[in-house]
Amino acid sequence: MAWRDEDWKELLSRDSQKVLADLLEEASDHKGAYLNADDVKVAQIWAALIELKKDFDVLKARVDMSSEPWKLMVAGAEEEKRRALERMVRDIIKPTEPGQEEATRKLVDSLMKF
């Protein structure tokens, strides 16, 4: 089988070859470490994983940072939803007694789940 004589990396798509080359280039920062390992290939993979983890951590921090404003907006919208529901329920029920007040609060709590 002639294809087994080829470098397996040549069988990857061009995009994947570029991704792999870039990753190995990033991992080369750890060349001194993996060249001293008993199994250089495995150590090189671990070095590449270190680089992927660093990239992942940066992306996660950015996502976490950008999600904060959205969480605040949702919390504000939920509070406004509660106030609107309370106004509508009070307009319909017009609670006058303590028991009705509690029933109104429970109804609003129940409606907030939707």
C-alpha cells in the first residue's frame, strides 16, 4: 500500500495541516523540555496540550467577562417582569385582606416561573 509510505500529516486537509503546524510551532516554546524527555513524541503532545489549555483559559476568561453584562440585563428584566406581573395581578384581584395579599404574592411567584 503506497499510502502508508506517506507522512500521515500529508493526508490531513490543508486547513488541518495548517492548524497542526501552528500548534507544533506554539509547542516549540517547550522544545528544551520535550527534547529531554524519554519519549519525545509524547512529551511534544503534552507541550501542545499546554498551549491549547492556555488558549482555552484566555477564551474562557473573555467569555466570562463578556457574559456579566448579559447576566445583569437578564436580572433587571426579571425584576421588571415581576413588577409588571404584580401590577396586573393586583389590578385583577385587588387584594384587601392579609390572606388575599399572600395569595397574590404566591400567584406572582408562580407566574414568574414561566
